[in-house]
Amino acid sequence: MMALVWLIDLLVMGIKVLGGRTKVNPVFRYGLWVAVLGTVAAGIAVVGVLLVLLQHHLENLA
């Protein structure tokens, strides 16, 4: 349970950095934005691959 609190705390700190409420080096802020956007893009790609695999599986059933 304490690990969940720790993860939520890290998420809140990251959102503060991304939003500009916490003063950090601008390079760090931009790097964090690139990491977040890259993670979102990778997630979308994984969902796309899974949908294609599901389509192939369903076509083979017919």
C-alpha cells in the first residue's frame, strides 16, 4: 500500500514539473515532455498491433 502512495507522489511531482509549477532546468522539463509523448505513442502503437493480431485471429476462425 505504501508503494502505491509513493507512486502517486511521484506522479504528482511529475505533473507539477510538466505544468511549470516547480522550477527545474528547462532541458529536464522538455526531456520529460518527450518521454511522456514517447510513452503515449508507444502505447498507441501497441494497441494498434494488438488490434491487427486480433483481426488476424478472428479471420482464421471463420
